[in-house]
Amino acid sequence: MEKFDVVVIGAGPGGYVASIRAAQCGFRTACIDSWSDQFGNPCYGGTCLNVGCIPSKALLQSSEFYSQVCHDFSDHGVVVSSVQLDLDKMMQRKSKIISDNSRGIAHLFKKNSVTPILGRASFHSREADGSYLLFVSGQDNVVAADRVIIATGSVPSCLPMAPVDNRLVVDNEGALSFDRVPGRLAIIGAGVIGLEMGSVWSRLGSHVVLLEASTSFLAAADLSVSKEAMKNFKRQGMQINLGVNVKSVVTHDSVVTLTVQSSSNELRSLTFDRLIVAVGRVPNTNELGLDRVGISIDDRGRIVVDDNFSTSVPGVYAIGDVISGPMLAHRASKDALFVVESMAGLCPYYDRDIIPWVIYTDPEIAWVGKTESQLIDLGRPYNVGQASYVSNARARSMGRNLGFVKMLSCGDTDRLLGVHMVGPMASELINECVVAMTFKSSAQDIASIMHAHPSLSEVTLEAALATSGAAIHS
């Protein structure tokens, strides 16, 4: 039986980052993960790399290129007489990106002397000296650890009336692996996964219908952003139905029939070639044996932790999707660094109110901090500055001049409280605002910084100027 200073359960963006940083801090570290390919080789990176963030972005990029060739290139004087879609090649490219990144994590484990263990870990017992024994299925062995970090991520939420067979009814994993473009595609859920997968297949030729139970669209985003996004998605041909409940799902030989109920209680029958179930995710904690050592969970299956990510038993920590908070890969990585560096006696900084959100559609959607509605509910005075991409020279040259940047600052101090974007490259532009908010900057701090011209970042500059009525181009 091997003993380690730290054992990390899970090799996703929380787990592998925790493992590498723990080894760098001088801890003898092992990372236990069960993900493997059809040949039994380990596939590091968790859901994010294997069936989530990375493959979805690969398909979003490929499908965007295809859509641009079909619809936008002629505006640039590039005339393509015949366009063909090679879906197999597109999927092969996605798979190569996954395997290359997984090998990269394996290299980092080796470089930093992390011991990888392939298998599914569960708690066996707590020993008299305070260490923990973990059983590793697949290896049929036990490892010991002075400290354990749980980073097992999340799994797709299920709907009882729509059991996933990953043939006609699929979850996020199946949605990344269609062998043909569905003629008609239904998606239950108009959140991040639903919108991104809807964008991929809509660009490739599917008629996409999103069915959302809520009467609000993208309720977590600022209202003005969600309205702008809805307008653009509809322009692209995606049909988004709000206030719709799916009552039943029946699969036939090659089609799926849904019975749906609208907000007016009208029942309708709809038939599609494929159905994606994208109704969120739940913590992956069921097979960890938490009860054997007394680790507490809440009524939603999330592990209960304090502000330092400590569980209800000493020496065991939990990070990422298995605890309360945003289910975001970068949040899990930040959790990991905070936990490990705290273990090592360092003083990591972590403001959990400053976490960027991104949806990689076209246009991209990104935000950080408070929405305008939240500030109104809190009764906080605020200034608003908004600037459109329509007057931005770089956006016009790209043919991507839809959307805007909206900046909210304190009405008394001008300190940044929130920034909301919908437009090209919002996923990159938001990071300037994350830096600014982390260092307690004001809107005028951003307004005083020289931004390159022509660049999309000038829209952020313009929004900052607008908070004090000094906008030049809007």
C-alpha cells in the first residue's frame, strides 16, 4: 500500500491543477481518475476535456468556419463555388484535439512527479493517525493519504420522461458525436450547453428548436444582454420556445416524438430526428463512499465545505462542481490553487464574487460581477455606460459589428461593479474587466488606459467613457 501526502480524486480542470500544484509545493501527490479510452488508456482532463468545454469549442470553431464560407465570405470578395461538409473529418479533428491535450496533461504529471492512478476511488476508512484509506476499483488496491482533495466534477442531469440512449436521445456527450447532421433537432434546455450545441448543429444545417421550461431567457445574464442574444439567435434561424414543459418523449425507429405543454396549457406533438437533453448538471458524488468517513452533503448532493473548501472531516477538501457555486472549469482550477497553496502555508488571493462567465455562441456572451437588476434589488446607486460594436472599425472590418459592452460602476465611488458583453471575442475582452475588478479599479481607470486602434477592446474603452457621459463614438 502506497502512502501520499495528498491524493486528488479526479483529473479534470480542478483535479489535475490541484495535483500539479501540490507536487510543485513539495507534497508527494497522486491523482486518481477513472476516465479511459476504448483501449484502457487514461484520458486525463475530465468532462471538460473529454466531452465538454474543449470538444464543444472545437466543433463551434469548425461549424463557424463552415457557416462563414456559406454565408459571409462573399461579402469579403471571396467566392466559393462549391462547399461540402465532411463531418467525419470534423469529428476526427475534435478527437485529435482531445487526445493531444490529454497527452499534455500526462506530460505535466510526469514533469512534476505526480503519480497517476487509473481507477475509480472511494473512501475506505479513516485511520487512527488521521490519514485516509482509499479503495481504487479497477486496480483492486488501497492507497493512503494524509490529505484528500475531491474534484470529481459533475454529470448531466436526467429527465425521467426522456431517458438518454445516446442514439436518438442524447446528453452533452452524445451531442458531440452525431454521425450525420439531423434535419430537425430538439434541445430541452436553453442554457449554456443547449445554446452552444444548438449553434453547432444549426450552422451545419439542422433546424434547431430549443424548449425551455423557464419563461425567462438566460436569466443569469444581464437583461439587456439576454434580449440582444435572443434577437441574434432568432436571426440565425434557431427557434427558442420559453415556458414549455416536455410531458413525454417517445422514440421510434429513426425519430423522436415529444409532447409539450405551453404556458397556456396547450398540448402539442412535435417530431424530430434527434433530441438533446441539456437541463444542467449535478455533482458527481454518488460512488465516493463519503458516508464511510462522515463527509456531509446537502439536499442537492453537493459536498458541504467552509470558506477554505474544508469538508466536515479534517484533511479532506472539495472543489469545483461537487460543491455549491458556479459549475465552471476555470472556477474549479482557481479552487484547486487556493486549497493547495493554503495547505503549503502560502497566502492565495481569491475573490469569489469576481468570476467570469462565457457562452461561446455567435455572438459570444460574457459577463463578470453584478447585473443591473441585482444592483436595483440591492438598492445600490450605479452608473451605466454602454457602447455598441456598430461604430467600432475593427468589428466592421471583421463583419462582426453586432452587440455591445455594458459597464456598471458605483454611483458614489465609480468602482466597477459589473461588465456585460455580447459580441465578437467577448470571451477574450472580458478578461480586462476581470483584472480591473480584481484590483478594485474604477470605470475611469479603464477610460484612462490607451487601447490599441483599431481593436475590439475599444468598445470596452468606449463603455467606460460612457459611464461619465464622455463617450466619443457612441
